[in-house]
Amino acid sequence: MVSPAAAVAGAGRWLAPSGWPAFPDEDRTRVRLLAWLAIWAQVLFVLGWIVGGLLERGYSPVRQYTSELGRHGAAHPWIFNLVVVLWGLGFIALAIAMFPALRARPWARVAPSLFLLAGVFAIAIGPLRLDCAAAVDRICSARQHAGLLSWREYGHVWVSFGLELTLLLTPFALARSLWPGRLARLILTAAGAVATLLLLFLLVGVSVGAHTHHGGPDGLWQRLWLLVVNGWVLLCAGALILDAGRHDVAQAPAPVA
């Protein structure tokens, strides 16, 4: 009878490009640890903005961005500012774990470097605190559009945009590294679908904002995007954990009949 671990390993071999090498012995433990750190960083980030939102009186997760929990004047800004730094460290951990997995592949350093850059962007969001809640405060929104807020406010906006763009590019870069192969095609198809959905969300958000003039479901769109990011990191980290264990399964002694 085939064990669950062997079945998963077999599925991984079926998806991986032909000739995909196993991790060297010296890398497997480190890759597992870093991948688990990346997973826990996603979990802590989600818990952070959920708890911070519950503690913030009047906060609307549908209308407001998660980063507004760390703004000046927030009830407990340290919660968001701490978990967003941990979130960034999780991206960096995933990038370091990914480097040995993609060795000798085309574009071997591109996807890990993008995750590394995403981690730097996420960490920078912490100190670049927003001045106010532009998503629900009309005066704040007007001052933001007039360029009257602090440099940290606009730095936060641009760093957040860089983070989103960098994360969006990671699946395309990873698909290129894994090409050709079933896994590369699956990643590329999923990335194309996500990019299309993000474009639709953007168009809907602009349309809603044009009709309401303020206070559209910005927080909802952001959380949908974050859900995709969380899932993507979990998939990458989980694949690395399974791949690091593939050698163990291959070397395990056969069960005695």
C-alpha cells in the first residue's frame, strides 16, 4: 500500500520538470525551516490585521486598508507595524529557501530575488506610517490628493505599489524557471487568471469610486488580493517542504511484506 508521503512525492515528481534534482543533504533541513518560517509569517500577518481591526473602534475591513491600522492616531498601531515586518521577513525566508531549489534552472535567481525585494518592501511599510485614514476620512483624502501630507504617507503608497507589482511578477518568473513542465504551465495559467482578476478589481474599484466619490470597498479588494498572496506563498513554501522531503522518501527502506 502506498503511503500518503509517497503519494505526495509521486505527484511532485509528476509535476516537476524532467531531471529535477533532489536537494543536497546540507540544504534540506535549512530549506524546511525557512519554508515553515514563510508559512508562519503569513499566518501571523493575517492574525495581526484581524486582531488589530477588532481592537480599532469604527474600523471597517470592507472600506479600509490593513495599513490604516498602523497609521498615526490608530488605537494599537504597533500590532500592524510588527506583523507587517514579520510578513516581510517571511518573504525573505522564502526567497532564501528557493535559491537552492532553482539551481541550474533558467532564470534561477529571478523569482527568489523578487521575493527578496517584496520582503524589503513589506518591511519598509512598517516605519512608513500613514498620516490618516484616507479611505474613510474625506479631509485626509483631499489633503492626500493635494500633496499636503508627509513624505512617509507618499512613500508608503509607492512602496505598497512596488510590493504588489513585485509579488505579481513572482509566478511568471517562477514559471519561466520551471519551463517546460506541467507545473510551469499550471503556475502560468493561474498567474494569468490572477492578473486578469486584479485588473477587473481595479476597474470595478475605479468605477465604484467614480460613482460614490469616496469610500468604495477598498479594504475588500485589498483583502482578496492578500488572500491570493497568502495562498501563493503557502503553495511555494509547501512545495519546498515536500521537495526537501523527497530525498527522504526515496531513501526510506521498503516496508517488509
